Amino acid sequence: IYYCFSDTISAKVQDLFIIDRKSGEIRTNGELDFEDIQSYDLEIEARDQGTPPLSGHCSVELKVLDVND
């Protein structure tokens, strides 16, 4: 099974996060600013390598905390 962002996620948002294809772990790849965006909704796909490949979907909501307040 491997994990990836859904095609519905914009390239701009995909540039802010990295998803480990094997584990599905999501990490930040850039700075997140609470004043710009307070939360992100990421659509994630899990696919197998069968013939035909099967996939599952989930939604991950990430909330950005304002560390200055």
C-alpha cells in the first residue's frame, strides 16, 4: 500500500506538506502562517499495487495554532 495526496488538493497546498508514501506520515514542508490560513483539509488516498489497483480515501484536517497568542 502507498499513500498520496488526492488530485483534488491544489499544488500550492501540496508544496506545504510531504506525505511518506510508505507510512502515510504527513509533515510540513514550509512555514504555516496562522494569519493566512487557520486550517487545511487534506484528501489522502491509499492505493494497493494489485491488478486492478484498489484505493481508499480519507480526509485529514490540520489546524494551525497561533503560537504568538
